[in-house]
Amino acid sequence: MTAQLPATLPITRGCPYAPPDEHRRLRDEAPIQRVTLPSGETAWAITRHEDIRAMLTDPRFSSDRRNPNFPLLVKGQRINTGFRASLIGMDPPEHGPARRKVVGEFTVRRMEALRPRIQEIVDQHIDAMLAGPKPADLVKALSLPVPSLVICEQLGVPYADHEFFQLHSSRLLSRVTPPAERKASIDALRDYLGELIERKAQEPADDLLSRQLDKQDDREELVSLAFLLLVAGHETTANMISLGTMAFLERPEDIRKIQEDPSKTLPAVEELLRYFTIAEFAVSRVAVEDVEFGGVLIKAGEGVVPLSNLANRDPDAFDHPEELDIERGARHHLAFGFGAHQCLGQNLARMELQIVFDTLFRRIPGLRPAVPLDSLPFKDDASVYGIHEFPVTW
């Protein structure tokens, strides 16, 4: 019997936490099903945790965003950027060597070496927030500047230019940005990073982009890498800081747990990553040959959209998945993707979140929302879920 499916797959959330009811119906009634996207294109929606992990390790599914059949969520996203494929859009055999060139920059050991500097950055921004007026916007005071400054220092991008790249990043991640404006932002960031890399070629420094100049034969490929790391490196963590703080403030007993035992903060970070899954559609793919998958035939050229937020609440993968349990200890979530394309910066993101939450609730134990949480402006219009503004006081 055919399930009564939504005419168009919704891509906004049913509430600040949960997937839409239509996504749940798909999982329960037709876990791999052809759907229409808001762009008007059709694709296969995959809803179960096990199926998504299998798909993300199957070479018959491509991550190449330049493929004309790659699934787009909204109209106007398919534009000619002029970019070489970046890591997120590479397939074998190009992907492996390209990732190996840069993966050493994100090892646990290298990230731990950054811990004192990240702690300093967090403390400086909390100092400034405490010295400023109340209420403060947590997004502007802490969530956005901390990961922005960290990734700038790591890459060697002047933080003085943060308003420029944050503006263009937000335009690129918004689903309502007109195509011409989206293309203009891509061009602006590409030109900026290209000029920056040319300057580093003349005067290298102790930063990631300078070190990559010795490893990258293709300058355009390095610009694409810089673009990916700069945009993804601050937007994702910034949104998780805001959402995670919101979740903690709703659950003061969890704040007490990490205050009394900081070893519980990292498991809490994992659970928050699972619970929110902010880059839900980042692991979309397109089939490059016919695939018999999960009992259905996915043909070459057909797009696949994994509903990762839903899969991270799959009862077959997680006990009581709708509960936020900071002591769950489950690291098999899909918030960072899975397989060869698993998020390059996940070690950095985990450490930043750990430092922020430990420091924020230690230094401002009376932190509280300045407005009702259900009135916060959530990013239903963005490709990376989050909060536009978060007024807090103490």
C-alpha cells in the first residue's frame, strides 16, 4: 500500500528541536521514498540511520555539487560558481589525496595545542559581555565571534575582515538569497581568498593556508579549500553554541552536572550535536549508476536527500531518541556525516563547544534568557540551523 506522502518535502523544523511530522511519516511508512523538494526537483528521501550510513560509504553515490542532477533544496541554488570542486564535493580518486593534504591540520594533538588560545578567546569575549550592557545578544557577543576568530587564526585570515566574510557567508547559507546575490557573494569571497593566498605566496606565515601552499599544486583548489573551511569553520560552531546554550538554560539540572563534573561536558556536546543536527542536508548525494538500495531501485542521475536529523532520532539506533540525555555517550550520530567525507573540523568543533560551555556557566552561573525561548528567531531560512539573535541577561 502506497503511503500518503507530502506533496512537497518540508525542510523547516516542526519545532526548534524536532523534525517535521512529515519526515516521521516517511520513516514509518516509506523509509526510502521519492519526494518533491521545495526547489521543484524530485529526489529520494532516506530516513533511517542504518540506510544513511550505508549510502554514505557506497561509491555509487556522488557528492559532486557540480553534477547537474545533484539535488537542490530550493530554487536558484544551481549557479555556475567557477570554483574547482572542494573537499565536500570531491569523489574518488581525487578526494583521498586532497583530504590527506590537509587532515593533519585537524588532528586531536594539533587541536589540543590550540586549547590555551581558544580558552583565552572565550574568556576575552565573556569579559567584554560582562562589561557591556544587559541584555546582551549571545550570538554577537560570543557564539559568532569565538569560532570566527579561531578559524581566522588557524587559516591565517585577518579577523579585521570578519564582517565582510560573515555577511557573505550568511547570504550563501540563506535559502531565500536571490541567485544573483548568491553568485555575487561567491565571487566576492573567491576574489578575497584568491588575493589573500597570493599575498601568502609572497610572504608565508605560520598558518594553514601558508603551509598548504607547499602541498597544493593547484592554486584554485586551495582557494576552494579556504572557502569551505572559512565558511563552515565558523557558521556551524556558532550555531551550536547558541542552540546548546538554549538547551542548557532550559535544563538547569544539566548545567549543574557539568559544573560539578566537567568530564560530562564532552558527552553533553555529543548529545547536543545529535539532538540538533544543524547541517541536516549537507550529506545529500546523486547516484552515478543504478543502485538497488533498501528494496528500491535508485537510477543513475537521481538525487538522494538523507534526513539526518530524523535519522539521529531513529529508535533502532538510539534508546529513547527524543530525549536530550547529556550522559547518553553516543558518538555514532550523523551530525558530522559519516564515511570518507566525515567533517574535517569535528575535533576543533568539539573542543570549542566544550570550552565555551564549561567557561560560560562557570563564569556566569546566573545566565538566563532575556526573552521567552519560544520567541527566539530560529534560522528556518538557512542551510545551517541556528538562532539569528539570542538576548540573554544575568
